[in-house]
Amino acid sequence: MPIGHGARKESQRLFTEAQALIPGGVNSPVRAYRSVGETPVFYDRADGAYVWDVDGNKYTDFVGSWGPMILGHRPAAVMQAVADQLTRGTSYGAPCEAEVILAEKIVSLVPNIDMVRMVSSGTEATMSALRLARGYTKREKIIKFEGNYHGHSDALLVSAGSGVATLSIPGTPGVTEGTAKDTLVARYNDLDSVAALFAAHKDQIAAIIVEPIAGNMGLVPPLPGFLEGLRTLCDDNGTVLLFDEVISGFRASLGGAQELFGIQADLVTFGKIIGGGFPVGCFAGRADIMKCLAPSGPVYQAGTLSGNPIAMAAGIATLSELAKGDGAIYKRLDAKGALLKQGLKDAVSGSDIQACVQSLGSLATIFFTPGPVTDWQSASLSDTELFSRYFKLMLRRGFIIAPSQYECLFVSDAHTEEDIIAFTSAVKDVLCEL
Ligand SMILES: *Cc1c(COP(=O)(O)O)cnc(C)c1O
């Protein structure tokens, strides 16, 4: 069976067909590989750390569905839980025990949260959590950070990272000025920029929404004092601190960034990992805020498929696996992340390429800029043309990485040391070829 660099005729055929039927041929923009000038790979199946395309090529996968597959593809415990639930129905639109079990798991594993509301995506989670913060504080404005991505709801697409950054879209048509004006934008890792917004909009700011570990402009960890400073500013101004942990939740540590950095958020959003590969998101937080939600309070929020029993079963099984053995899986993930980081650093220093490697646990990014990258401004200095060439060569060698400079490498528990070493030695060769 050819590895990666085999022909991709079937992918090309399907992409041509798809483009006539689906805008851009894809159901989420970055998947189109447009910014790297490639034909997207159409997947046929996935197992463990690997995926196979419709042409029969095998790849080692460092995207993992953009984060959810922290256990690898098709982990046995999750497959079994889903199979069991399938025999009892696929959607109820009524309460079921699995919702209570998953909520209890999340509350017991994550610090500082009392209650959880399940939704069907990360976008819904952040959108609903902001509505709740606005309803709770009776204020209208929010602060977000340039280069952070919180899903595609109107208020949060202003200066967003991820695909919006990849496609160089400053804002987006379809978001009204009225909506955009309530979203104030600060600079990541820059407390002065946040303090200035508070000074200019006294008593008007409902919430700060932040990726406590930024993963949508490439991997950008918070500088020491940044999250602490946000906490203090929120306390001083009666503002809700909302940690968007859709990537970092259950990845940075079992309790997420709150646990890792010892900072208490008022509301937290999750997604990706908590659905174990099914469409799930949730928002969670202190009881006094969460109780403002309908039907216990006046802030409306609802969903036909919210708390879907199959997604709940997958989520419960995933979190149970992650919680096994007192953090053993995170020790393994951190060790693999460290191996990846060192291999990438060696690859960079062994080449003439100007690049820096940033990582945290099982997340990493090679930025094609000397760095360090601390915010969107420094991230955007990256040579994206060089990234595209790197991407193409890695794909040809049988490695799937995110088709954008402004994303992370995702390591899963299914990756072996050999997988990581094979990857970093390919990076080493490719950087010398560039
Ligand atoms: C992926 C992501 C979202 C959006 O989640 P979807 O499930 O794609 O809607 C929100 N916030 C962060 C930090 C994310 O990485």
C-alpha cells in the first residue's frame, strides 16, 4: 500500500464533484487546503494514530479531528459505549441518565464549576455562555483577543484566529456593525490593552472571553501573570471571566488550564474532547451564574440534539479513559509532546530556516518566524508561503498536519514514540529541502 505520496485521484474526483454541490467543496473552510494550494484529502477511514484516504494512502494523523481524538481514532472503550447506546436509541429529545453522568464527571474533574449545560458544538457553547454572561451582568460589551478563535457566532468573528486568520479575512460580511461594536478587541498577553478597554468602557463590559492557552493562531501559551491579571481586572470591574477551553479542556490537564495555572474562571466552555468524536460542546460555571439559564432563570438557551445520548455515551467513555490511573495518560502525552518538541527544535536548528517551536503538553506549532510568538502580531510575521511548501512535502511523506500556519499539531495517546520520531525526522529532511 502506498504511503501518502501515492496518487490522490479519487480525492481529486470527489473534490471536483463536491465543489459543484457544497460551497468550496467542504463543510468547514480550512479543510479545503486552499491556503496551502493542495487538493484536500478525502478520508475513507481512521484507526489509532492513522488515517487512510479514498485512494488507499495511509497517513500518520497529527490533526486528530482538530483535537477531539485525544485517545486516537476508534478507541475500544468509546466504540463499545456507542455500540451499547445504539441498541437503546439514537436521540430522545428528553432527559436521560447519561446527561447526568457526564455533567457529574465534568463537575468533579474540572475545578470551580458547579453546573453544566450541554450543547452540540464549541460555537454554541461560547455563543450561549456570552449570552448568559450578558444576562447575568446586564451589560452588553465583551472583550476578546486578536487571534483567538471561539467559533463562528457573529459577535466572536471579529479579529478571529483559525480559518478566519488563515484566509486573511479581517472581519466577515454578514456580521452587522451593531454586533461588531459590542466586541472589543485586546492584544493577547498584553494586560495594558485590556485595562485600556476597561477604562474606556467603564461598567459596560459583561465578559472577557479568552483561550487560556491560545491554539488558533498556532500554539501561544499565556505569559506568566497574564491570566492572573485578567482575573484581577474582572474582579475589579464586576466582569465575568470566561475561559474558552474548547481545545485546552481535558488536554492541557484533566482539569484544563484552570487547573494547570491555578486560575479560577467564572464560566468555562468545552467542546472537541468532551464529545469523544461526536458533535458536543458545553458551558459550565458557578451555580449563581448558571442558574440564570432557562428554565431556572430568564436567559433562554435550548437545543433539539443537546445531551444527545450517543454523544453523551462517547463523552463519558472518553473522560473515563482520561481519568484512569491518576493522570497516567497525561504523563504519556506530555512525554510524547516533549519528544516532539525536542525533535522539532533539532530539525529547526539543523536547517537554515528561520523558525521557532512552541509547545505545551501534547500541542505544538512550528512558526516560520524567529519568534517568540506571544500574540497575533508576532504570529502574523510567519512566512506562510514557506509553511505551504513545508505542508506539501510533509503530506507527500504521509503526514497529515493542519493545512495552516495558525493551527497546532495534536498528539494523541495512540501515537507511538516511533510515530513521533518518524515525524520529526521527516520534518528535519523537509526543512533542509525547503
Ligand atoms: C474549535 C473551537 C471552537 C469552536 O468549536 P466548534 O465545535 O468548531 O464550533 C471554539 N473555541 C475554541 C478555542 C476552539 O478551538
